[in-house]
Amino acid sequence: MADETNGFRADWANKDFYAELGVKKDASADEIKKSYRKLARANHPDSNPGDTAKHEKFKKVAEAYDVVGDPDKRKKYDEMRSLYAGGNPFGFGGQSTYAGGRTYNFEDLFGNAGGTGGTAGGGFGDMFGDLFGRGQRRTSRPRATKGADIETTATIGFVESLEGVTIQLRLTSDAPCPDCNGTGGKPGTRPHVCPDCEGAGFIVNDMGGFSVNETCPRCGGRQLIYDEPCPTCKGSGRGLSGRTISARIPAGVKDGQRIRLRGKGAAGESGGPNGDLYVTVKVTPHRIFKRSGDNLAVEVPIAFDEAALGAEIKVPTLSGTPVTLKIPAGTPTGRTFRVRGKGAQKSDGTKGDLLATVEVQVPAVLDAEARAAVEAYRAATSSKPLRANLFEQAGA
């Protein structure tokens, strides 16, 4: 990019804008406009896809017309070219010699008002500031626009949510019309420069004291218009695109979690980046395991004698390899035991724990031997009524 001081494009002083437009220095405004439209139409990117040379020519022609196509800018441009003819006036950071052999310092000529190293206003910086600096009306290619974001939903299994999985997603999104390639014109027809914006892609609205550039409502910023719109997209230049993509769902994702996949959304316009894809993940329940944050939870049935006398039991894990859990004597139903490192994967790569809650099971049917044993237990503990404290506390 060319150096700038006080908004001044130094490289422009050595450019011959008249030559770029193919006209003489004393050409009339109508001659300049006619030549610009002809060159813009012949070199526009929409009319010459893939032709880099013509794309560059279009930019140079637009840049030239932006200056000499405006009477005030043209006058100051001519004055500057005449004043500094025969030399390179833009040697930044030192002194340069111009026509007549006189030496000037660049910062003295174009110093930023109130800035470091420059004069406090005035000079040639003010003279050419509105030509090459702030407030200028530039002709440029359509503004790059980011593509739209896309929302979708994916259902995965419980184990897949813990370990991560790559899934295939079928997406339908907004995209350039496949028949007109986004131009909005009927295939086979040729465009012409938009008469409202004269190929700039925007119009300037005077807001009273300042101007605002707005996208041209007639051409939509495309700079060209077609007399016959594309029958497929009705001139909008947009259509629907169906595609299948691979999406990686990270390990540890939770049910209902929203995943953002950068650059997987709709395609951008005029070189803009793609939008993003947001995937809301639905996780199917497991038969025995449940999610509790970064931990897994499982209910384990135990017998009355195991709870009363203590035992060592096997507990399943998600990996398939069981772990041994030691049940102390006198364990009540509902007690939870923690098995470390057997839970869900965390964001830092470590794993949570397995929470095993024991539930004492009461047999629905007893055979004669088991019934005799239970009756003997009842007789042995009858002197210690279980609910004695309950009635004492109720009467307190």
C-alpha cells in the first residue's frame, strides 16, 4: 500500500490518470466519462471472470475516473502535477528536489495538523487534503461480505458424546445463483454500467455538513445492471446450495450443547469469508449410565446381606472393563461411592469420576429356607424396635 501522510496518497502524484483513461489532458468532461464507461464495461470483473489483467485494469480506470471525473479534484490534481513535474516529490523521511532545483522537506509540505513532526495546519496538505484524503468518493469493487451463519441439529449416541465423533451433515444454504453465477442477469446477455451510480457501486447522500456512501439501490452494489434479469433467481443473484460436510463433534459434548464450526456456513460474497455453522447436539440416553457434569452416574443393586455384612462387588464402566467396589458393613441404601477417572472426558483432557449409588433390593418372593432365616433375624432384633425414636420425637 502506498505511503500516506495527512490522508495524502503519495504514489498518485506519479500516476497519469489521463493515460489510464485513454484521453488527452484537455479532454472534456463528457469525453472522460464516455471513455471511462467504455473501459469499465470492457474490463469489469463480472464480465471477465478469471482475467486478472482486466481486473487490475478496471481498478486503475476506476481510480483515475474518481479523480479526473470530478471537476474540483481534477483541477487540484492538474495543479499538483504541474507544480511537481519532473521530479519525485514524495521522498518520505527526508528532503527531495523538485522542478526548479529547489529543495523541500516532505513533512513541512504535508505535515499532519497538530501531529508529531508536522506543521500545525495549512500548506499543501490542506490544499490537496480533500483530493487525496478524507471525504473522497472512491470507486471500488463490491464490498466483501461475510456469508450467513447456518443453524442445524445433530443427534449422536451417548458414548459418541463422551469420546467425540465425526458426523456427516447435509446442509442447504444461501449461495450465488448457479445459472447466472450471482450476477443477477439472464445468462447470455451482457451487462452495462449502472447509470445511477455510474459504476461506482454506491451513491453519495448529502446529510447536511457531511456525506454518506450508500449501496446503490439500483444495482445493489454490483456496479453493473442487466436489462433482462436471470429467470432462475429473478435478478437477485442468489439461490440455494445443497452440500454435505464433515463436522467434528468434540469429546465431552453435552445434550443440548451448541457447537460453533468456523467457516462451515454459507459462502461469502465478493471474496468475503464464509459464515459459521452452529450445531445443536442431541444425545440419546444410555440404558444404565447418566451424565452428571463431567461425571457419570450409575445405580447398582445390592442384596440385604451385602449391605448388612459388607461385600466386594463388580461395577460396570463405560469402557467395558468392570471395577471392584468395596461395600462396608452397614451400608444404607442410597449411598454413593466415587470411582475416580472413570467418568466423562473434560475439556483439559482429563476424566471425571464414576458415581455408583447402591440400592438395597428387597426380594419379592422368599423360599422356605430364606423365610426361616429372615424370621430368625426378626426374632434376634425384636428387643431393639427400629422406630422407637420416631415416636419419641413425634411427641416432643
